[in-house]
Amino acid sequence: MKKTNYIDPIIGTVGDEQETSMHGGGKMHPGASYPFGMVQLSPDTTTSGDNGTGYNYCQSTIEGFSFNHMSGIGWYGDLGNLQIMPIVGKTDLRSGTNAEVPFTKGSLGWRSEFSHQNERACAGYYSVLLDRYNVFCEASVTLHTGILRFTFPKSDQSGMIFNFSRRIAGHSDTQSVKLNGNFIEGCIVCSPHGGGFGRGAGGIGYKLFFCLEISKSYTSAHFFENEVLLDEDVFDVTGTDVHLRLNFDTDNSESILIRCGISYVDIDGARRNLNTECPDFDFNKIARNADLAWEKAIDCVSVEGSNETDLTIFYTCLYHSLLDPRTTVDVDGRYVDPNGIIQKASYTHRTMFSGWDVYRSEFPLLTLIDPVSVNDEINTLLNIALAKNSSFPRWELMGRDSHCMVGDPGLIVIADAYVKGISDFDIDKAYSIALASSLSKDSLDSKPFHSIRPKCNQYSEQAFVPESLSDTLEYLMADYAMAHFAKKLGKNEDYNHFLARSSTYKNNFNESSGFMGARDKNGNFIPVENEYSSLGCVESNIFQQSWFVPYDIEGLCELFGKQRSIELLERLFNGADLTALWNENYNHSNEPCHNITHYFNVLGLPKRTQYWTRRVQKEAYRLGAFGFCGNEDVGQLSAWYALSAIGLAQICMTDKRYFINTPLFKNVSLKLDPKYHSCKISNEFKILCDKDPLEYPYIKNIILNGKALDRYYLLYEEITDGGAVEFELEK
């Protein structure tokens, strides 16, 4: 069976406002996507609340289909531009589900009820029946274009509404739209003033250009703004709330198609993208090609197993891991740099870097299965940093750093890739940016430098951030990565400095509480009630955050006491409901806890790693819309599963050890890339089990390329040299 048959984009599509919890679920969309594609064409159930993709499985109406979406994010989301809704008959002139704009002249809107029984989501394809209008809707995509097929009933009042002002968590600022026969072209301008990511707090702005063609001529056309129809002879409109209604006469089961190219560069780019990738209305061909593209993309990993649920979750997680970072480059190689200048580059400029999340598992996975995307992302982060003379972005979207979350994850990703031999970027410039960031420099190359590191004496002199344990530990992790970046470049003085600074994590251990803790500006520990206090912690508590010293687990456990560390780890896991959306103990729904299951390996208890990793796999991940235990976070939650399912986890970036757990599958094969991987033995690396790991969950012996291995990790080079590791399993 084809691997794409196991991809189920419905998994994890619950957002906020569900009955069981206000925290939300995976927050993914079910729409048509392409590997790392610019277009993610998906249905929208809402423009309200913390439903960052615009789709929430718990809702029962659809307001339209838009061409770009984020995946698996909170903070109210962004994008969701160029929304199109098929209708039949008269409707109100608002969707009825957009809480971001006033709705003054109607009550129901143009939204339509739908049933999940009539909804189908596949790799590169989506369809649904709109009950209100009896219109069957289908969507598919290429890298830069989307195609919609609406099949109408017989009516002289069939139509489509184009919402050009729509934007998730806000609205676009201005829209310029021209109707010319069956073509519609225009530009949608979005800035932080209109909302978007963090309802504007993320500072995200961009221009979306589009060129679309409709397969059937309309009988009439009306632009409208603020729920007021404009004159019928108006065909070119610029405004702040531009919409368009087209009317058609349709026969029963008549299909009308829309093919559309988008660009973040200019209108010529949108036209060129459209004519290159979707030159006609052959919907079935586009859908077939999208499926083939996904089959090729996920063929980087092949697994053999007996459990259909495991196979479905695995390939769906692999699918989600390959959605981002997505391309922003047009078919002619052009993109817009952070200063608004049109550029061309030898790499693919990308966007959607959820750094604090994805450095933990997503990028360790991509360095193995798609190092090209990693190298592209490094060049992108470097390009942005050089353009702004700043640190690498912490959470990048559309060329801008939203500054969401904490730490210096861009530096970590770049350092990790470089020590692994991924180096098709300007290393000297990358290092100078990393160094200036790490030292909180005010200037670089005689220009003002904008560091994301704190500018305070406590940080620069004592390596801690007052009142923030999370900031402190994240920056120290980045220092460890910086040390290894320096070491590979032969910069021994820098290596010694940053390695020593990273070791100061011990100064944050509060002996009176027995846990890490936040300190005030004088270095005194801030009193807390107990280890479940969230004081000084970001999306975590002290119990969870205290474990975040992935580069020195042995040293951390010396502070706790080794036996006490083991007892605390067991309590951390035993106290958690692994199916829940949030936990005070081990909390898989959020990143600070990720990879702690593998700490037992370091403590000489590999079977506890094998036990708890399997528990997390089986309980925190399930089929269906409620299948994820928390926000997917742009591939991170999926990548953790994909890596662990093949038996691996990189606990600490720039530490090239991939720690071992029992795979979910009897046989695994990773395809390697000879450009970035040594492939000394073979162009593939196999992970083989002598028995069914679902029945025999523990590892008895490990054999690497014919030789017994007495450790529970593989080095990055041992994987990327190719060959095979064999596990002898037992109950």
C-alpha cells in the first residue's frame, strides 16, 4: 500500500472552545498541502478565539476556503488570506463566524453547516459537502498554487463570495482587487496594526499577491465593503474591507473551478507561479501530482509494522513534520528580504520557524531525513539576522521575528547543523552573529546590533536572568551550543568561555527546595510554595523546568542526588495523565518536558526509557481530531513521535548522540542524502528488530554493523554513514 494512504490530516484538528477543555488540542488544519508548500488551502470554520489555523473540528459550520495557513500553533495565529465561499441564493454580507470585524446588517451570515461524515482529507486533497447550499467542495495544491472545484446544484442563484480582507486573528489593512473577465488579481496588505500573530503583538507584516481564474463566466458581479454593495460597473477596488460576489447560472452537478497562484513578491510572481504550476483546470491531475509529491517526500523513511494505528500516526506525523519551514520563493527564485528588497538566492528562502519548539525534535529529525531544508533554514535565519543586524530570529514568520517564547533557538539550530557537517552557508558571518548575540553586544561591524539576549549585569556578569528560571536555562543551553560551534571552528578561547558559562546552571539550584529556582536581582532565590509553582517559568512549572539541563544530565542529577533523581523522574511520569491536554507533572503537550523520557538512558536505566517512551507514544498520540495531547507547534510534537517511533531521540542539540528507545516498528529504513551525509557504508540506515517490538518492548542487545554495542545511543555519524543497527528484543 502507498505510504500516503496512511496520512490522515484530520488527526489533531481540534482547537479552542471544545467541550472537554479550553486549552485546545493539536490546532492543525485538514486542508490540502504540499511538502514545504507556500499554499496550504484549507476550510475555515471560524475567525475567532485562539484557533490559529481558522479550523476547529468541534465547530459545525464553514465560512470559506483560504489559501495560506499556519499549522499547529497558538497565540491566535495568522494568515488565512484570500477566502472564497461558494453559495446558492441570497446571503448576508458577512460570514457570521468572524469575530474580528463587526457584523451589523445580518445575523446568520453566509456560513454553511457541514458534517464530518461528508468530509475527506488526504495528502494534497480535501473535500466537503456544504449542507446549506448542497455544494460539494474540493481543494488541491501545488507548491505555489491552489485549485478549487465547486460542484453546484441547478440554480440561477449560484455564486461565490471572495473575502479579501479576511486574516486570522485580525484583518488585512488594505486590499487592491481588479476583476477582468474571468480573472481576478490583486494585493492584500497585512501589518501588525490589523492584528494577526498575537493579535498584532507578534509584529508580523507581509503582502500577498494573487492571480486567479474562474472556469465559467459569471452572470453578474458586485464588489461590496462594510456590508454595502458597490455599483455593478465597478471592477477595480482598493479599500479596507473589500469583498466580491459573483453570480452564476448552474446546471445540476455542474462544477466551477478556480485556479490561483499566490506570491509574497509581486503580481508578476503570482501570475508566473500560476501559469507554471497550474496552467489549466485539470483538477484531477493536480490532486494526483500532490499525492505523488507526498509519496516522494515521506519515502525518506520506510517502516514495516503490524499495527495499522501506529502506521497511520507515524506517517501523519511525518507529513506534519514536512509542512514547515515552507518556501517563500517564487518559481523564478525571487523572494522579498526582511528590508522589503526583492532578491534571488542559491538556496530556498523559507518561513515559519517556531524556534523554541522545533529545535528539540523537529530539526534533529530533519538533519537525518531532509538536510536540504535545514541548510535552507539556516541561510534564511542568517539572511534575516544580517538584514536587521540582529540575533537570529527566535520565532520567525514572514521574515520577521515575533519574539514569541524565550531563548536563542536559531543559534542552537545553526550550531547543531554545523557540527553535523551541514555547512552550505556563510559560516564566518553566522558565527559573528552568534557571538554578538551570546555576548549581548550593542554593535557589530560598526552598526547597532539588536541582541535578543538580556542587557543586564546579572546576565552579563553572573549568567542568570532575574526572576526567570526558563530564560536562564534556555540561554545557558544556547551557550553550550555556542561552545561547540566555537570548538569546531578552532576558537578555543570562546569554547572555554561558553562551556564554563553553561556550567553555571548549578548556581540556580536551590538547596532548600531541592529544585532549580528563579533568583531576584541580588541573586537570592525567590520563595515559592512548592515545585509546582510556575513562578519564573514559561509554559511550565519548577518541577518540569528543573530538568532542563540536557547537556549535563549527570551533573544535574548529582545536584539532586542520583537516587533522588530517579525517584523524582518516576514521580514526574507516574503523576501524569499522558492522555491529558495539560499536566503539572510530565507534560507532553508542551516542549520543556520533551525528551526527558530518555534521561533514564543517561542514568543507566535504559529499560525505563523504553517503558516510558512507549507509554507516551501510545497514550499521548491517538487517531482522530482529538489525537494530539496539545498544540502541534509547527511540527515539533509530530517530530518527537516520528523520531521515537524509529527508536531515536537527540536529547541535546550539538551533542551528536541520538539516544535509543525500542522502536514501534520491526524494520525501519532511513534514506540518506550523499550531499550532506557521509554514506560511507550505504545510502541508507536500517533499524532492525529480531522480534515484534509491540510484543517484546525491551532491548536486550544492540548490534551496530555486525559489532556488539554496549551503549544506548548512536552517534550522528554512525547513522549517516549508513549500514544497520539490530536490536535483540525481550519481554
